[in-house]
Amino acid sequence: MDYCFSKANAVPHLAVRFSGKEAVIKALKNIGIDNIFDNDIEILNDETGCPRVLIQKEKCKDIIINISLSYCSDKCNAVAMVFRVP
């Protein structure tokens, strides 16, 4: 949230992160992990500015989540891919 509110217009940054959380929830459900909610998910930027997903739940400890976020003036899009660590 700090990242979003550090921008002159926080709205698109907040919207795309919400979209990202929804994409993560749907991707997790596809591999049988449910009862993860938007307040369980953090989307942070790494040192290079790329978005990274953090979920502090035991059932997600062996999961790798890749996410892509994009937005323009009136639309946002997010894609999440989840993988189980073998």
C-alpha cells in the first residue's frame, strides 16, 4: 500500500494489485488450494521493481507464484501462474 500511495495517482496501482490478488486466488483454486483471501496476499516489488507475491500461510509454503501486472488509463490486467515445488 505504501508503494501505491507514494504515487501521484494511487488508483491504478491499487486497482492492478487488487486484480493481481484475484488472479492469485483463482490460480491457487485451480491446484486445489482454497480459503485464501485477498487480505492473505501481499504483492510487493522486488529490488528490480518486479511484482512478487507473498502469502504467509502454511498451505502455500511449497508454492511458487509468478505474477504479471499491467494497466493503462482505464484498464488493468493481471496474470498469475502457480507451481508446486517438487
